[in-house]
Amino acid sequence: MKKILARAAASKIVWAAAVLLLLYTLGGFLLAPYLLERNLPRYVEDHLGQPASVGDIRVNPYLFILEMSDFKLDGAGDNALLKFERLTVDFELWSSIFRGAWTFADIRTKGFDLRLEIDREGHINVAELLKRLQGPERTDQPPPSIILEHVAVSDSSISFSDFSDATLASTTFAPINLELTGFRTFPDDRKGNYTLALSLPGGASLAWKGDITLSPLTSNGEFSIKGIEVATIWQFLQDELRMAKPQGELALAGRYGFSYGQGHAAFGLSGIQAEVSDLVIALPARSTPLLSLRSIRVSDAQFVLDDRELVVSRLRLSDGKLSASRAGDGTLDWQRLVVTAPRSDEGADAADVTDVAEEAKQPWRVRVENAGMENVALAYADHALSPARVCGAGAVNSQRQLDGTAGAGLARVAAEALQLT
């Protein structure tokens, strides 16, 4: 009798386990995707204030893998603020328990597209979204610990449009392929390390590695940018710079430091190494460029946001031509590159005057300690004189220790080469 009862009890346990396993399987493979497809758009709209839609969702309850397709936020088709074709998230449950941190072995997305816009009032379209994502500041609870072992973004794009200026500026970075490894964040003073590699169209690339802590928020590391077209930057400054579409390619590398606490952000760069290659700058409708150089190189520069100052240890111009001319009214052609807005103090209120005064107290400064030219031809024409004076120098090789702004320093080097001082 005891054996029969034991067998019956064991059979009940087996059947109960089988039923629970069946319910878990059906719930994971069928019910969870159904509930997510129905409720995720509503949840996103309630918390982010943006309409959302999603296509197919699949869940593997045994491997803790979620797959999502055709997600769109705020719009449809090309008008969506954010969308992606496919997202795969591999969550590590047991590692999360043992490590005491939310651990993801792999996150992959394909066809991730982000549309950034600045409206005519100067507001960026993701500002409200970021504010909602951040949520109310909580001082009683530390932020969660997160470990991302591997993140991959493929065949993606970021479009950026600026409607705040009179001339519309728009560009699209595509295709973007990004890989992030070893990203860790911790709520205490432990540092999490990360490595980021990003490939951009046209052979451009971004590499970034460093560490990060969340309390307080700090990050330090190294970065490297290669292959950025100067024309891509220029098109967002068309209303401030009166020049033809420039040529050239930018490479930049250095170390950075960032911290945020008590409502104040501190940011600085050090050991900056930068080079603009094959640069050509010209005024519109002018065949002769003002500047045509194979290389402009900056070495060991430093930048501190609070000081509003960029200090360049060495500046080198090499292999090319630099020209300037002064018109009959005494205006230098280089001055015409910068568009100056007319100033009017009429109707300015006290707040405007205060802002201008405060801004005047902390002007941006660029200081060059050593400037030089290597194999640079110089040409200068002065039409304010009678008769007009034209002079030039070929293949100038000069360098000088300086203590002043970049423009003043190079002007002194050029003036010495042309024997104008």
C-alpha cells in the first residue's frame, strides 16, 4: 500500500511538473509575445509621450532571448523619429543573479534609423524624449548596475536636419555599423570599462574606450575619429560662414574627461592630435582659393569647457598656398568669410543686456604657442594703396614661438615671410 501511495505521489509530482513546464512553455512562446505586441505600444506612449507601433515579437523562455521586428516611434515610414527592422536581446538570468547586475550577453539591432531635427526655434526633437527617459531624479535609490557584454548595430543610419537657420542643412550618416564590448555601469564608485567601434560611410570611423561610474557620473577615456569630410561640418554653418563648399578630411584623437554633479557638467580634452588633409577654402564665385593646403596639423592641444579656451602647443601648415587681399575700403577678404549679424540695442531688455555682458566676460579663446609653415607659398595684394601693392613668397619654411591667438600668430609668421613688418 505504501509503495502504491508513493508511486501515486511521485506520479502527481511528475504530472504537476509536466503541467507547469507546459504552462511555462506556452506562456513563454505564445502568451508573452501576444501580451507584448498588444501592450508595448501603449506602454511606450504612456511613458515617452510618443505613439509607437511594433510588428512581430518572439520570446524564447528557455534561453531568455527576445526578438522584435518593425518597431517605429513617433511616425510611420521615413517620418518615424526612431525605427528598427529587427532587435535581438539575449538576457543572462543566472549571471545577473550571481553578479548582482542586469547582464546581457548580446544585443543586436539591424536597420536602426534615428531622425534628429532642430526646429526654427532651436529646439531639438529628442529633447522631450530624453527628459522623459531620464524621469524624476531619485536620490534615495541608486541606479541599477548594467553589464552589456556585446552590442552590435548594423545597416543603420542617423539623419540630422537643422531648420533653425535661414538655409536648411541636412545630412545622413549611412550605413552605420557599431560594435560595443564590455560596457559596465555600477551605482557605487566602481568603474565600468567599455570599448566602442563605429564605422561611418566614406571610410570614416570612430573608436572610443574608457571607463564610467554612475554615482557620481564620471567618464574618462580615449577617442579617435578618422575620415570626417569637412563639407559635412560646413553645411551646418552656411549662414555663419560665407564660403564655397570646402574640401578636406578631418582626423582627430585625444583623451577626454567628463563629470556631472550638483547640476554642473565639467568636460575637457587633452593630448589632442588633429589633422585636416587636402583642405581647400574659397569665397563663393571666386576661382582662386584663399587657402589650399595638403595638411594642417595640431599637436598636443588642450580644451577645458569651463575656461572656454583651446590651447594649441603646435600648429603646422604644410605644402600649399595661402593668399589674402585687401580691398579699396580696407576690408581683408578673409574677413568676408564670417557673416556678422547687424547689432541693434534698441528694444533690448535688461535680461538681454545681462546675457550679453555675461557672455562678454567669458569669451572663447584660441591660443597658439608655436606656429609654423613648411613649403607654403604666400600671396598678398593690397588695393587700398595707390598704386596697388602685390607681393608673394614661394615655398615658405618658418616657425615661431608665439603667445597669442591662432590668427595673430599665423599673421605674424606670414608677415615676416612677406617682409611686411
